[in-house]
Amino acid sequence: MALGTAVLAGCGALSPPVTSQAVPTPATGAAAKAAKQVTIGVSMYTLAAPYFAAQMNAVKKKASEMGVKAVIATEAHDDMNKQLADVEDLLSKNIDVLILNPKDPKGLVPATKAAARAGIPVIIMDSSIDPSADYVSIVQSNNMANGELVGEWLASSLKGQPIRMALLSGTQGNPVGKERRQGVFRGIIEQQLRDGNKSGFEILTQGWGNWTHEGGLKAMEDILVARPDANVLLCENDSMCLGALKAISEAGRKGKILVVAAADGQKEAYEAIRRGEYGATGLNDPVLVAGTAVEIALGYLSGRRDFPKISYTQAAAITKANVDKFYRANSEF
């Protein structure tokens, strides 16, 4: 049956690191399986950004460490229709569980319905999905908490100075980007209120970088022309910010714009933080997210039914004061 028409009742949900409330045990479920019997299907909407490539490799490494029989992976090349077809193909290959990083929160709901119809539990990794989807748990960094911590740091760093912000977002309608920037806004407001009983900042413009280094470079070139008065750049991930840094340097504005990212923790961003070229970023470790997704998948297949609907990893703002705690020179991402 085509994914667009596949329908079935939902699976249950379960729990690792920081979590939300647990959900009831599902009425149906697969028989318990040992890792050596398990084939994991992984559907990534893109591997173009370093974060997602590292995440995919981390899934394979963690699965191997846990003795998983096989991992079958697909990449949709940022195409929602291809990702729907990818999932349909994975379901035809007798996978036992599907780890899905969805391109679109609503558009990939039919993929989860098709998996449920086939009796295959779904773990959502990194990105969000609509509540109507059938899935065990969403595993992701705590975007709101990370954003708040970055916002607090930003407000403290510019205490008494106006914030004239250029905003560099990923893709329109993406719930992860929305949550990340809103977290930063909340953190700025709360810190300003704590510091001076008042709050205020200006968003001069919003650009779109499609989550990539190249997209960030191009969008920032346009921003620098349109709004040369910006003194803060907020990006929704590190890759875009790193591209934007190049545009800022080439425009002779290095050191005149405070650059922060709501999330990721890319190695190159940590290095820029160490050099003082980059203010802060939120902790979004692809290895931890991927490893947690695999652990939940195997836990569910072994019979566990106590995972929460959302499983969050640790939140932190990475700045020059603590970057050495998180930096790994051999990190893939």
C-alpha cells in the first residue's frame, strides 16, 4: 500500500536521559527480540550537513557495539516524497524497527502510519513530528532549554547595550528552528528582566540558510547589505553560522557582530569559540542523540514499554568559559 494511504493505530512510547511523562503500555507489540536478531532501518532526510552525517555514522557505530544484526540506511536528499518512498522500501526489507529523521513534521506522518500497519515501531530522531504520527519516542536535544541558556548568555554579555539582531533560520515552517529561536528570545527576556527589570531587543531581519554552511554564507552576504546596523547574529544551527562568519570576515565586519547559535556544538564552532570569534552555541550532540535512539529501539524490541513520548538529551550553552569541557579534537562533527 502507498504511504499516503497507509493507516493504523499508534504504537506506544518509552525513556532515556531527561524526559517527559511516560505513556500507557500499547495494546499490541512485537515479540521480544535480542539485538543479534534485529535489523534497524534508518531514514535520513539529508546527509548534506556534517551534523546529519555524524548522526548516521553514530547510529551504525552504536548498533554495532550493541550487537545488532544489520542497519539498512537511506537518504532522501532533502526531498519529502523521496523520504516517503525510502520508508516504503525499508518496510519491504523486513526491518524490525525504523529510526526516522523526518523532513517534514506533517508530511512524514503517513510513513509512521505505514510502519505501524506493518507492526514496525518508529523512533523519531532529532527532528520533530506531528502528534498525530505513530511513534514510540522522539529523541532530540532540548531545543527550548538550549535556546534559553544561549539567550541568557547573550543578554548578560551585552548588558546595557542594545541588541540589534539579524536572525538566520533554517527552513520555513520547521518546528525545530522555531523552538530554537523562541528559546533564545525567552532567555534574552528573562535575563534582561533579572538584570534591569525591563526587556527589549530588535530583530532587524530574518534570512534563510537551509541549515548549511553555503546557505549561511549567501544569506549573511544579503543581510550585511540590507542591515549593516546589526550587532548580533543568531543562527538556528552552527553550520549556517560558520558560513556567515566567512561572509562577516570578507566584509570587514569581524569582531563587530556577536555571533551565536541556538544549537549544535559543531567542532569548528567550538574552535571559533576558543578563538573568540564566536560567542556561544547550544549543546546538540549527534552521537548522543543517535545512541539514545538506538538504545530506545532495542529496549522497545526487548519488551520495554516505559519510554516517554519525548526523550531529551542534556542542555547547555557552550561559551569560551566551558568550551574545553565539550571540545573533542577527533570528533567527526
